[in-house]
Amino acid sequence: MTILYFYQYFSTPKGSWGTRVYEFGKEWVDQGHRVTVITSVYSKSDIKSTRFIDTQYFDGIEVKIINVRIDNKLSFIKRIFGFLIYSLVASYFALTIKCDRVIASSGPITVALPGLIAKIFRRRKLIFEVRDLWPQGAIELGLLKSFIVKKIAYWIEYVTYVKSDLIVVLSPGMINNINERYHFGFKCISIPNTVDILLFSNIDTSNFTMRDYSYAIYTGNIGDVNNSLWLLNAARELKLRSITNIKILMIGDGQLKDSIKSSIENEKIDTLILMDLMPKNELIPLIQHALVSLVPLKGTPILDTSSPNKFFESLGAGIFVIQNTNGWMREFLKENEVGSTIDPNDHKALVNELIRLNSLSIQDKLAIKNKCIEVAKQFDKKILSAKMINSISKL
């Protein structure tokens, strides 16, 4: 089977971004399928090009690069412009590349356009992968404000759902959201993000510098949507309480990084350590040795449906998770006892939980680690990539 995959954020483990498409594509290629990914250049990925259109290969995956840069630090208007340029150029590939199945992975919702073109004009089976609920998420977060733009975005979403032969979402909450807004009985399946269990649970200490303190780790975008100021305020609380044996390690980049860095320097906050983006293979030891993994998001209903990659990778590394949404992650952590949920506005409660976890015995910490790894096995990349390719094959 030949698969054409439209996804703007392609990255390998050498980058600092999620590798779902790479992992799935690699598994499918190993099974004898042909996979072509159409991507742009995301600031957190390792994909680079000096030409506007380029073709590169990664472990058997053919990757066609449209050299349009996507960066969270860009203004929203510039990002929208980049999304549109990608979709227009990608539409050419939708009309010309031979394929049996087409996957369009959103957000943004504009990535659906080349998928729809392949469906309507070439009659290919269309799989719409919903990573983020665009445009509803952008509207709820105040990013999309124009009435006309909202109407157009919702129309594209509606048409894509109707034309799709299969909708793949990353969390059960997304299925509920779609069914509540549209009552057409769309064919939806939930395939969450994955983790390479062997990679994340195999602890390598060769390049790890031991520390005389415990740390809670956050990796990813440093911005308002990710509630980064919650972590800054927690670090302030740790300093206020004169707690020196617990720190917060924040690794990433984003809109609020510079202001948080200034706060650390001006207030002499030694309980928050800010680090730059790093390749995933360098990041893994830091996750494995953390006291806890932090998965914070802004307190808004649309983010309750989120399925962050770091959530699964943290469990795969045997690390207890603290998050602050009221959706499926909250229920999952409570049911499996591998994490806790804290109010997104209560940084003092976060500090109290860090203190509690740090006070546990070595035996209790080891028991938590083993349980997290065991629970994470259901999200192993081989299991979920097989589920998706089997579902696609039956269309």
C-alpha cells in the first residue's frame, strides 16, 4: 500500500519535537508499505533544507520538504500565512503523487485542503488525523477572532469530516467533542500518541551528571497555552519556602521564554532551571531521572481533549505525571494511579505535591516507576502503529 501523509511538523528523534509520524512511517515501511510525507520546516524539528522544494529520506520514509518555516515565536498572522503557502504547494503533490491512501494531519485545519483535493479529484481514501481540534481550539484560546475567518475554518472542518473515510483522533475526548457538534455518525477511532518503550525505559546513565537535588521536568513550548507561568510561580514558592532540594527544570522554547529568563535573573530564582531545546535522544536521560514530569496546560475546556506526546513518553520512562486538565488524562491518571491532577491556578498545590513525592521512600519511588512503565506499554509505538495501518487497510 502507498500512503501519502500531509503533516507540517515532521521530525526524527534527532529533533526536539514529537516523532509520531516518523515512528509510524518507519514501522509501515518495515512492513512493506511505501510512505511519502509532505512537510514544512518546523523550528523544533531536525528537518532542514536549502531549496524551496526538497526530497530527503529517513529510514525508508520519503519526505518532501516545502521550505516554509513554522515557528511558535512568529506572529499569528505570519503563521497563518505559512500554513496557507504549505497547503497550496502541498495540493500540487495531492494531484500528482501516486498513492492508495491519503492522511491529512491537523492542526492547522488548512492541512485538510490537499487531503480534500486528493479525495475529490483523485477519489483516494482520505484519513483525517485530528491532533488538535482546529479551529475550535484556536477560537477558544482567542487566536482566531475574525467572524469571516471563523466561518471559513468551521466550513473546512465540516467538509473534511464529511468527506473523510476515517477520522483518527488522539484522545477519547476529541471523539466526544466531534459527536456533540456534528451528529452525522462519522467513523472515528482513537489512536493516542505513542512511546518507544524499549528506548524510554532503558535507563542510560553514561551521559548523566548526578545532582544533589530532585527535579520536576517540563519539556516543550514555553508559552501561555502551556501555562508556563504556573511553573514560574511554583519555583517562586519553592524559593519562598527555602526549599533547596527540589527544583523545576524547564526545557524548550517559546513566546514566554525570554520574560521567564528575565524573572529568574532579576529575582535570583535558583529553583527554576531554564534550558534550551535539545534532541530527544539527549533529553531521555533527563526525563528518566526526574522526580516527576509536568504536563501543564491553560485551564480551558478545549485543552481537556489534549494528548501531549510528553504524557506518554514520561510514563514510558517510568515517571509520575502531574497535569492540570479536567479531561481524559485526569481520569486516566486517577484510574491507574500513575499521576495526579492539580488546579491550573494553584501553584502552591503543585509545590505541596512535589514535596510529598520527594519524601517517599526509595522503595515507593521504585514501585511507582515500575507501575508507570507497565501502564505505558499499551501506548507502545508498535501496537498503535499496527492499529492505525490495519484500520487504514480495511477502508
